[in-house]
Amino acid sequence: MTEYEIQCDIVKWFRSNYKDSILFSVPNEAGWRNSNKYTASGMLKGVSDLVVVMKSKIIFFEVKTKQGKQSLEQLNYQHQVESLGFEYYVVRSLDEFIYRIKHAYGPYGPDGRPLDYKDWEENLNDQLPKDKIEKKIKKQGLEAGV
């Protein structure tokens, strides 16, 4: 699958499942031949492919294929975003994106209502290694008062 195909799948899934949140792409692949024109209007090399705006949270996503690597500009942008306190993820599939979005809400669903703890724990078992799953459950459980 190409990055474009992965990104299209992500956009379609998100917009049909999270109508209370916003997802938009940053069309930074327009080309840099007229770079003075683009940078003057705000284009920035390395900006993430997708931005998700949720209630009280903004998350940045870079879409890559299984073999894709971030450019130096993308790594610098990731560092800037994270140093400002925002989340930034490189995702390589729709499933990986879904995992990150489900966990962005913590123990709460997109409508702000608490998830049943059993459902929440089951949702965490998606794709993280077991030790990271247990650490995440413990951390989010403590934050949620569970």
C-alpha cells in the first residue's frame, strides 16, 4: 500500500466514526519548485500529514509505508511538536491509526462518557507488546481513578 492509500483509508474511517472531532490533511507534497512562494504563505517542510483536533486535544500523524522513513525535516518537526506538549505519531496502517485514536480518548469515548472498564481494557490489547499494554492500563487506570 502507498502512503496515499493508507492516508485515504484513515480519513474515510475517522470521518465516519468520529463526527465530533476534526481531521485534516496538510498537503505539503505540492512541490518545492516555487519554495519562496510556498514558504511565504506558511508552508513548512516536515509538517505532519494529518492533524486531528478533538475536545481539548490535538494530535499530529505522519503516514508512512512499512519501509518509509522520516526525513530530517519531519524529525525536526516531530521534536518541535512534542516539545510543545503535543502528541505526534508515525502510523504505517489504518489499524495503527485506529489504535492511537482509541487510546487518545483514554478511558472515555468520543462522546465524553466513561467507557466500561472491561471494554476499555479489551480495547487496549490491540497491537502493543504485553509489557507496554500493562504499563498503559496501569497509567490510564490511575489517571481515571479505576
